[in-house]
Amino acid sequence: MNGKIVVDHLSKTFKKGGVQAVKDVSFKVEEGEFFAFLGPNGAGKSTIVQILTTLMNATSGTAFVAGFDVIKEPEKVRRHIGAALQETGVDPDLTGREMLELQAWIFGFGKREGCLRAEELLDIVQLTEAAERRIGRYSGGMRRRLDLALTLVHEPAVLFLDEPTTGLDPSNRMAVWEELRRLNKDKGTTIFLTTQYLEEADNLADRISIINDGEIVASGTPKELKARIGSDLIALTPVDGGDEDRTLHLLKSGLMDADVIRKQEKILIYVEEGTRQLLEVARILDRENIEVEDIQLSSPTLDDIFLKITGEGKKSNEQ
Ligand SMILES: Nc1ncnc2c1ncn2[C@@H]1O[C@H](COP(=O)(O)OP(=O)(O)OP(=O)(O)O)[C@@H](O)[C@H]1O
Ligand SMILES: [Mg+2]
């Protein structure tokens, strides 16, 4: 089984609207690796997944999945992958069980084997009780879990999951996470997952690439990325008419291991140990008689991370 993904200078421009959705993207996913693409709405995640799963052609560049060229050998690629996409076409009149048995038949299972596989998968995604209900009546979360089960029927070498937990409640999200971890560890399935949640990528992936506006802006293990980003964020709003430049300068020089940047009326401080640094920030403000309207400690959101990474990009371009 060759579960590798190799993407080289991939670009996609949609004729309609002329949107350049993917801009010269290159990356590799090793066999057995759990890889996550992290990015906001419109970043180009689904476009890349569709190209890699042979549902769409790239404008330029090459991509190999499981050892086969997605453009020249699409049938071979399809035989080695499973894909749970954002928009799937399942027949709402079939029951969950029927849909799984149909999928098993498509992949060449015999009748008995197919029934057994369906039973097993219903159990894994916790849909046994809803197995006889029509898919049209499933909730969003149940549909997502059925989508996942459908991709697992033939035990693919590479699994593509496009935002598999968006819209799931916390317990269903955990159940999907567990199953994905098990597949990756026990079966050695290579997993390519897209998500908008930093927490999801952090919890699951061996390696993450952050994608924004069609480009990979940062890549690394969760640990490496967090070291770059800082795991906590202190946001403070100086009082109206306060000297923001001075505050910014004082915080920058006073805090050793922090990145301090300005975002509109706020000052954002990216740090490793938020609580300890919060005390230090309070000390500096107090000593310098700087008044603030508001001060908050939180985990950075994807937005904060992009802001930081694109800010870094600008800095290095200027040098
Ligand atoms: N079929 C299409 N025709 C024209 N433009 C498209 C098409 N599909 C996507 N786009 C555009 O390409 C860009 C990337 O879209 P894509 O669906 O890949 O983003 P995404 O990262 O999957 O976002 P989301 O998190 O919202 O699913 C967007 O600007 C989108 O409007
Ligand atoms: Mg998408």
C-alpha cells in the first residue's frame, strides 16, 4: 500500500469569475501520516481536496496520490482513496444501512460480506439505532457520520476528509476524532483532513499546513507552529486618547518572550504562558500609569494566527 501524497506547484484558476483559488501550492504527505490543512472560509481547501480526489482538474502543476497521477490515472487513484467531501450526493430515500450496502456493492463486496461490513461500520460511527431510518431524515451530525462510514467501506490507503466535524456537537466530534485516530494508528491509513479549527488540527495531526487565500503560509508539527505562534493571547484596549505608541513600545521592550502587535484599537500580545505574562503586563501598565479599558486572556483564534503569520511575512519582505 502506498499512501503517499505528492503535490508540486499546483494552481487552480476558476474560469467563472477568474478566481485564483490555489496558487502554486507544493507539499508532501508521507505514508501513514495524519496531515491537516487549516484555513478559513474560501482559503482553497475544498478545491485542493477536489483536485486530489480527481473530481476537478488543476490549471497547472502535478499531484500524485497513492503513487498515481491524479490527471493521468484517475481511476487508479479512486481505487485507493476514500473521500468525505463537503457536498456529497447521497440518496435521501435510502436508509443509512442501504446506502452502506450499496457502497459495499460498488466496491465489489459480495452480498453477505457487504451486509457484515455495513453492520460493522454502523457500529463504529454509532448509527446502529438509526440504521433503518431514511437519510433524508438524518440530522446534520448523523449525515456527517454516515459520510465517514461510507468512505471507510473499502479500507482505503488514503482518506480525504473535508471539514469532517463542522457542525457536529462536542460528543459527536470526539467520536469522529477517536475513529480517525484509530484508523491512522491501527490501520496505517494516511489521512488528509481539512479544518477551520486550530484545536482539531492540533489534537489530530502529525503535521499541519496553514492555508490562506490559496497559499500555504506556514507548515510544521503542531508543536513547531505553536512555538512560532505562542499558545496564549493577551488582548488589551488602551483608554481612548491614551498614548498607544508608547504603550506598544513599553510592552515590546518589557516582555522578553512575547510578540506584541497592534490591531485597530487593540494591542495583541502572543505569549507562551499567558497567566504569568498577564501579571507582568499588569505590572508594566501600573508602573507606567497606563490606563486600559479592557484586558483579556484567551487562546489565539485562527484569525489571530493569520494576522501574526501574515505580519511576519510582511516584515521579512521589508528586510
Ligand atoms: N466552482 C467554482 N467556481 C468559481 N469559484 C469557485 C468555485 N469553487 C470555489 N471557488 C472559489 O475558490 C475559492 C476557494 O474556495 P474553496 O471552496 O476551495 O474554499 P475552502 O477553503 O474550502 O472554504 P470553506 O472553509 O468555506 O469550505 C473561493 O474564493 C471560492 O469562491
Ligand atoms: Mg471547503
